[in-house]
Amino acid sequence: MTNTNTSSKTTLADWTLIHVNGPDSMQFLQNLLTNNILHLSPGSEHLSGFCSPKGRLLASFWVSHPSDEHYDLWISTDISSELVKKLLMYKLRSKVEITLLDPSMLIYGEVSNTPFQTSPNNICNLPAVQYEEITYYRRVIAQTNTVIDSTHDSNLWPILEVQSGIPRITANTKDLFVPQMINFESIGGIDFKKGCYPGQEIVARSQYLGNIKRRLKIGSIAQSIDLIKIMPGSEIYSESDPEQACGVVVLSSLDSLKERYHLQIEVKLSELKSNLYFKNEDGKISKFIHIEEPPYPLLTI
């Protein structure tokens, strides 16, 4: 599928950065995000999210901490401007500056089957992913004037992102999920011991009452010319209830070489015993979706 002996870079037009700088930046983010910023040491990163008052994720992102008073949110491009506006609403008298990535810079995803030896500035390391019996190391980098090798496999980065089981909220999926519906607590995106943040009571109640009836799963399905493009927000149906959608695509990646979609889907657990599929605009159904578990255990409390 790809030359696994060398690292490669892929331009990530669907990723960008939000910079949060200033003497109050730590406490400002601590009061708003699902994870504990106080535990994030300089030079490290962790997953986090921003919820509505009803406890649904309006955004997810990786937070890196390149230096004191400076945090970067690595986020989907299509929701970045809206999140900046929402963060500014909470700024009040906080001594913080909130800005988007300079237009002269681009985001790149780098993949290697060996650990990276150097750590340039403006970088966020992501968890390694095992795919087809190979372990891939991943990181995202903000750089200018980077030359991309046009011979590398551009399919690989999005496939690995899907296979990681780590969701990324986009414009089509914002405000759809309480974090646990997409396994956010099981991949280190929530700290249940930190203080309040928007939607915190609902998120905590969902966890401790154990009433999560929907979860993120990994799926795959053969590409079909009869179906519309499968993308985040595409609805999923079940043979047991063909009239009402039982799930939604969180992330998708088309492996053009194998003519197959790799999927992250959020789905009702009660429907997993039935065959799942997509519909096109004419009501024609797809082949059935093959379902697998994500590559991590679910957190239990």
C-alpha cells in the first residue's frame, strides 16, 4: 500500500490551529475544556473538547503546550472560526489572545514506521496506529514552504486517522454527541476530577449513571458507484428499523486502491446485532457495513 521504510508528509487542508496566548491562558482554558489543562506540561499534548451547555461536543481538538502562556488547539478547519468566536465570548477580562493560524503556514501530517528522531517547533504528536500489522507513528506540523513528496501514498494518513478510533468533530457532526457517545472518556479526552466547564454536569451524569446507549465503532464498506459519497454526517440504517437512522459517520476515508471506505461510526448499541447499511437518494441500500471494535478498551468507573 505504501513504502513503509520512509516517512512521508501529507497536506492536511482540513486541519488548522488556534493559538491561545497570554498570562491567563492556562486558567482560561481550564474553565472551558473537558480535559485538565493544569496537568499539561510544556512540550506535551492531550486530547480535549469544548461542549455546549447541553453537554454535546461543539469541537474536539488536540491541545499542545509549546511554552509557558502559550497553547495551540489543533482542530478541524471548518469549525475553527466558529470556536474562536465562542472562546472570545468567554474572554471577558482574561489576559489572553485567541488567533487562528497565520495564512502563510500550512498543516501537514507526517507518518513513519519508526519513531521520529527530531521535534521541530509547531508540532503535535499523535498516538501511534497499528494498521495491516505495521505500527505507524504520526504527528501534525505547522510549517511554511514545505515540499511534499508527490510519490507517497496520500491514502495512508486519513486511513490511519480513522483506524485510530480517535474522533475529530467537523461541521457536519458538531453538537451531535455527548462525549461518551464517541468514546471520548476512553481515549483521554475528559478529566472527571477537574472543575466545571460548559456541559460538565451532563457529561459527568452520563458517565456515572452508565446510560450510554451509543458508541463509536470502526467500520468498512466497499465503494459503490450507486451511492452518494460517504462523509462525516452520513446516516446509517439498520435492517431491524430501515425507516429511522441508527447511526452516523464521524470520519471516513476512501482507500482508492482497494475501493473501500474506512469509517468511524457512532451507532446505537442495540442495533449492532443487525446488518447496517447506507441509503442513496433513491432509497437504494448499500452492501452491509463490516463492524470492528476500536483499538482500545472502554473506560469503566
